[in-house]
Amino acid sequence: MKGLPIHPLRLPVVAAAAACALGAGIAVAKVPAVITWAVPPEGASGYLMVTGFSGVITKYTPIKKIVLQNFAGATAWPTRMQRGELNFAIHCGFKVMDEAWKGTGVFSKIGPLRNLRNVATGYGLAYGFHFVDPKIKSIRDMKGKRLFLQVSHHEQPTATRVMLHAVGLTYGKDLRIIPIRSPREGIQGLMTGRGDGFAYGAVPGLAQVAQAKGLHTVPIPPAILKKIHEAEPVWGATTIKAGRGPLKPKHDVSTLELGCGISAGTQTSADTVYQVMKAIYDHHDEWKKVHPLARQWSPKKALQTFIQPFHDGAVRFFKEKGLWTAALEAKQEAMLAK
């Protein structure tokens, strides 16, 4: 794909330096006019985020078009990015990114996908254990119930096991697990009474069940949330405030948070990644109203999840913001050396 030169800088000294570089035969970084971006299905939070900040990217960078390519989940696009067919991706699957980088889990037969790079943690999606029966008010009350769970996403069974173990319950024995492939299966299962609960993010589809049968999120105590994070670092913690959708609890509910962010391939130039980040963060006010969770984006939060090396363009941005520390550099070098 043919790229366009970066917009000329106006400062004479910088322009002169660029001219010298050209005279010395040094290649000048290029930013393509068109980039590809892997996104979840239309209507998902990630899809809305990308459509939101696409406007500032095409407004403030040489990129003039962003082609969105829909994928069912975070496991579907990493091999495409490995081959250089995708520039960026937005996802809520840092555990999947970790497995892709290491060549484990669903990528064990493919092997490590070393062209993938972390770019940023953008926002957190509240993730909880939602039950129909109002009598289920604590984790212990889940005993003997049936839970829909995406077991193929390894961080979810891990969180469930740790949570149950903390209160003396056993995964699969005290709480029966019903594997599902998509959130739609979980919602349909609750509607038809095949299960009692559904572990998933606080997605709008839950409101349908709440309206028809009643649905609430069981609180997870902070001490247990900490244990889950220690067992699987991709998990964070958050609080669903009273009255917030889609389930609008009567009281604040402490629960898990699943980080969502951006990845990019090494074939995407450092200058392209840097300019994309500059557009997203320096012009946040212009797109943050696209989704309630879009307000979470900040340069500091962008460094929240470090499970694979950051793209060189992202590192350049963090250094410019004064956020890239010696400790982060050491961790980056250690990952790349493996």
C-alpha cells in the first residue's frame, strides 16, 4: 500500500534537518493515506470507539481513510496482523494478546505471533456475574446454580475458579459451568431458563433479560478482586455505580474490569502509530462523547496493561508525555530479548 509523506513541519530548523536526511540518503518515515483496523461487530463498544476517534485521525494526520474490518472476537484477527494484513485492532482481550505473543492457548498450533505489539489500554469494561434469582446476593449463594461462561477465553474460567475457591466452592462442582461461544448464547440461555447466571461484560443485551426476568450483578469483595488480579493480571477492578446501565443496580456494585485497548503490527510504521496516538489523546475532547466509556481514555491509563512489548510508535508517544520510565524500558527490552 503506497504511503504519503508526513505533513511538512513548519519550523525551519526541523525542515533543514529533514532536507539533510534526504541528502544523506536516509529514508523518511511515511504514513499511509489508508489504514486497516480490526473491530468487533457493529454496535460493540470497541466498534463505536474506533468510529469516534477515526474523525480526529483523518483530520489531524496524513491518514485520510480508515477501513474497518469486523471480526467476531479477539482470537480471529491476530494471524492477519502477523501477516501484515491489518494495521491496528481494538479489543477487550489482553489475555488473548498474551497467548498470541507467546504462542499458547488457541495459538499453540500456530506458534508465537511476534509481529504483534501493544499500543494502549483505552478503557475498562465492567465484567460481572449476573443472576436472575434475586436471592443470589453473594458468591456463596451461587452454589448449586448454572452459569453461562466463555471458557475459550481463558482469563474468564481463571477468574471464576479463583473467586469460587476464595469462598470454599469448587468450579464445575458447586457451580455448574455451561460453555458458550458468544454473549448471544448466554442471553438466550437465560431467557429460556437453561441457566441461572451469565458471566460477561455489562453489555446492553443484559437489559433485555432484566426487563423480562429480572437480572442483577453479584458483588465481588475487594480482597477477592485482588486475588483474581494476582492470578491473572489482565483483570482489574471497578464499581458499577447505582443507577448505571444496563442493569441499573440500586446500590454500588464492586466487580471485575476487563481492559480494552489497541494493538498494532510491526509492519505498521512507528510514525503511523505515533501520529494515531497523538490524534486520539491530544484531541480527546472532540470524540469522547461517542460512548460513555470513551471518557476513560488518557495517556496514563494507556500504560495500564503491559503483557507484550509496546510498539515503537507508542513508546515514542509515552516518552514525549514523560510517562516512559526506566523500569518500563527494562521490561520492554526483556520481553523483546526472549
